[in-house]
Amino acid sequence: MSRKQTRAEDFGPYSAAAGSKEAIRARIALIGRERGIPQEEIDQALAADFDRDYAAILKFMEGRRISMHWLLTGDLQCLKLMRQPELTW
């Protein structure tokens, strides 16, 4: 009898890497530069301890139409939704 694969195993090492702290920091830096967010605010979000301090990330996202799901997991469907102006956040 074989063990059932988890969802993370279905996608291989890429799903684990997408949610890594380095990947989250990369997405924060990219979206910050793309949207012209002041460097001080980007630096505050990058300095956050992602295990305990989500307040800095929420402050960074506030009023900017940034999907928490995309930011934390890299889900491209959520990135696509962030581009649709008719959606309210």
C-alpha cells in the first residue's frame, strides 16, 4: 500500500520554494518597485519576521490592491486578479 501524495508533493520542489521567505521578499521588492512604493516602506516589509510579524506585511499591502495569497504563495491566478480594476479589495 503506497502513501498518498500531499498537494505540495504533487508540484514538486517548486511549491515549497514559492512560499519560502526569500521568494516572499523577492515578490515584495518586485511589486514595490513596479508600483513606485517608497523604498522605506519596502525595506520595512522586507525586514519583517514572517513567522511572527504579519503587521508589517499588512501595512505594506494596505490600500494597494496586493493579494496576500499571491504575496505569500506566488499564485499566478491571484496576480492576474490584482490587475483587474473592477474588483474591489
